[in-house]
Amino acid sequence: MSTELHDVIVIGTGPAGYTASIYLGRANLKPLVIEGYQPGGQLMITTDIENFPGFPQGIPGPELMMKMREQATKFGAEFITGNVVEADISRSPFSLSLEDGRELLARTLIIATGANAKWLGIESENRYRGRGVSACATCDGFFFKECRVFVIGGGDTAMEEALYLTKFASHVTMVHRREEFRASKIMSLRAMKHPKISTLLNEVVEEILGDGQKVNGVRLKNVKTGQTSDHECDGVFLAIGHAPNAELFRGQLDLDDYGYIITKKSSTETSVKGVFACGDVQDYTYRQAVTAVGTGCMAAVDAERFLESIR
């Protein structure tokens, strides 16, 4: 495999990577898919997805990812396990180095490495992830009807998450570590005026509380006094940002100020011809499974057309 030249290699196996692989396989391009050691992306930690079209009763994230992988395999996609540790896209064919020493060559490359939500890094957060702790209000807000929830963060994303959650929750408490929110004035004002939203400033989360099965509270620590306080709640939403998995291509592709890969308008083309990006690694705005699927399709079509143009 180390000496074989592939028409197209897909890096990443979330909804975008799997969808690209399905379309490439149906185009008889026999894509090679590098799935890493945790295939499936962020949906692997999502218990129930109720807003993905075609599943009116909902579907567990891992099951949806398994079905997508089976579909890609059916159409001829080849999967290999491993992480890319080095990439050279300065010339064609593009070269990828895996951590086990394998070298792969590709005429076209689709980057679908996704983005990871930033977490607090405390043990109780991991314990209750998917059981009251979430990093996506759009994904999980529906499950918190008439519940009390906390939103952690102080930027525009936190304000958007809090406002969205008011559609379901009985009350939303925003927690921020600073004296003032760093969100834009218009977003801050909109949230502060909402009757369902209250704020706690100069506070950080010290621990997520629960009964072993689900969240029932949060312990906060005041950054000025050091005092701790416990608050009852049914859910905790982290809104402290996302980190796109694009560092491998820094200095080789154009990235925005947040580290997301920049793609051309109405396309998945990057700043390097023959390299395409799809899903959350290039989507700062939406970050939904269904939008990732859409850009995965676009990347496959773009790659197919590019290959036709160089033959």
C-alpha cells in the first residue's frame, strides 16, 4: 500500500467523510478512507439523533455511523485504521505519512477531519457526557423540555445556545468566568432581556453533580472569593468553543482566524488544487450532521470533476 497511487484519499470518518466515500464509491473511484482510531466522529458520543432526516423515531449516533460505513463499504470504499502524522500537499501526487510508517499517495485529497468541542477537562464531565452534559444545544436541547439547564461560556456561541435552549428548558442559567461576557453587545442584550435566562459571573465549574446515572446539579467556584456553591439542574451545556482538526495542514492551506480550512464559495475547493475540505473542519457556522453530509457530497463531486479534468 505504501507505493500505491490512489485517485482519491479521504481523511476522516464522520458524516462528511462517510458521505464523500459513498459518493466516490458509486462513481467507481475506489476511495481509500483513513478512519483514525476513533471512527465515526462526534456522533459516536451522541445517544439519540432526532433531527436527521429519514429517522422519525430517532437513531443512536453510533448506529447511524455504522450504517454510513456499511454503505460506503458496499460501494467499494476501502478503510484503513491509522492517524496521519505528516502531509505534503505542495506538489502532486499528495503524500501522507501514517504513524505506523506507511506512506500514501493521492491525486486528490478530501479532508473531513472534523472539529472537537472544547471541554472543561474534569472527570465528572466525562462521566455524565451524553447523560446531561452536552456541547450542542441544537443536537440535544429537545431532550430538556421543562428542565433547568446551565450554559457554560461567555461568547456569541454561548448566547446562541442559551437562547435556543429557552425553547425547551424551563430556565437557563449562564455561567461565565469573567466579570463581563465577551459576546457581541447585541447578542448579550438579547440574552439578558430574555425572561428565562439568568447569569452567574466570575464563576467556573468545579464539578458536575449527578446520581451516577444523570446530571442533577453543578458545583461552581467563585474566581474572586474561592467559595463554592452547589446548584440544582438537569443539564449542563458547554459552549466554550470548538477546535477544528486542521493543524496538520497549517502553513499549507489557507485557514481562517479560528483555524478552520477556508473553502471557496459554493464549493469545497481549498487554496490547493486537488485538495477539498468538508464537514466541521471547514464549517464554523452550522456544525450539524446534516450539513456535514451535504458538504461531503459536494467534496466527492468536486473531486470527481477534478480528476476528470486532469486525465
